[in-house]
Amino acid sequence: MAVTAATMRALPGTLEAGGLTRTFLQVSADRRDRFGCSDRPLVVVFHGSGQTGRSVRRFSGRSFDTFATSADAVVVYPDGYRRDWNGARDIDTPAQRRGVDDVGFFADLVDAMAAAHGTAPDRVYVIGFSLGGQMVMRLLQEVPQRVAGAAIISSTLPATYGTETSSPADAAVPVLLFHGTADPLAPYDGGMVSLRGLFPRGLHHSAAETAAYYAARNGITGPPLTQPLHHADGTEVTTVTTTTYGGDSSTPVTPFTVHGGGHQIPNPAHSPMPWLWGHSCPDLVCADLIGRRLLYEPR
């Protein structure tokens, strides 16, 4: 249900979780006709390494804020411990050294938003960029039943994960994945994740292996279908192909490959520091695809 008359609000918040005071930014539409509402979607956006909730909001061009008006969602940008997440990646980081319970923080945040804003426990969607994608991977591994849909951007499975699963996950989750073939930090074909050779973050699987892994976890056995996305801007800097695993499934896995794309959140209106992060994609609005594929299903 779209919101026709709304004023966007962005408010800081705190939450006691795991013995720490955790912080976040919440964005919602100021509506006065939702008394007793208990079915609003909740979108949780996990930032990348060195970022905060506020900075990933800027990095994305505030494109995820649109869910607050288009879907009457509450959009939350949580802050990692010392700008770090204790996610799927097993390396020496501040959050892992301290044993920060970020899965517990997520669960507490979901409960707090349901109590304060009437968000529905079965309509929780998670988005992770870069290091935040590693946090989404951990949630899909440990608490898939609390996730209605997931999007992983510029992030691939750590090498410590296998690329095959012996049985599907207890709770299948639709997953969208976005990755550029010229990503200078998280190599599309797999390998060492680093900042152009600095600050190595361990070996990782390829983007294709990552997508196949989640398809197997969702119990999808048929071959994927790959097709080009419509090329609209008249340039050849980037093009996009989309691959769908389980097109007939209610929990498909859909990777979007940005050929020539960098370490970005695809958004034609905002391409921060292409000299460092690589090219964004004028043909792809990441937030629009997440909305259409995950949030806007008929209720």
C-alpha cells in the first residue's frame, strides 16, 4: 500500500543489546492513520566496512528511504560495533575479537520496531552492502525464519563456507544478489577481498558460486535462466544480465551481474567516488528491484 501524503522522518535510536548500547537511524513516513497497525514491513540495511548507518544511507543516495513512502515501511540503518559486523567472515576484527552478538542485536531490533512501530515479524527484509552482506549471510545461516527476503550487494561467501549444501535450509528465503565484474574490493570471480591490495579480508567464493549456494539452500534443483537486462542509457560503460534460479519458486535466488560495475550500490542518480569504488550502473536501481521483487508482493 503506497503512502500518498507523508512527511519523511529520520530519527536516531539506541537499544541495549548483548551488554552494549547499540545505535541506529530509523526512517519512516509520518502518518496519522495507522493506529493499531501491525503489518508494516521492516527493512534493515547493514553498512559496509568503515561505514555507519548514516554513511551507507548517503552512499546509497538515500534510495532505500523510498520504502518508507512506497511501502509504508520502517527503514532502519543500524551501526556496527566500531564500524564492524560480526558476520559470516571469520577474520580478526573488533566485533569478532569482542564476540559481539550481532545476530542477537538484529533480533532485539526487530522486536523493538514491532513494539514501537507496528512492523510485522513476518515482513522483515535485510539488505547488506559489502561487509554488511556478510552480516546478511550470517542471518540467513542462523535465523532464516526471521527473514522474509534478503539482498546482498557487492559481497560473496567466505571461503570457509562450502559451495554445496547436503540439504535445504529449514526456512527458504528469496535472495537477490548484485555484483560488478570490475569490483576492485570483492573480486567477482572470487579470491582475496581487500582495498586494492590493502587490509586483506580473507578468501571468498565467486559471485556465481555464492548464488548457486543459496539456490541449493532453497532447495532449487533446476538450471538457472540468464538474460540481459534492458540497456537504456546508450553507453557501454556497464551492462547488466540477470540470472534466475527457481523462477517458479516462491523463494527464488536472483543474481544481477553488472558487467564493468564496481563496488557500488547500483543507483543511476548517485555514484560516489568512481575513481576508488569503480563504476555504478545507469541501467539499474537496486532499491527499485528489491522493492518490486521482495516488498511489493500482494497482501
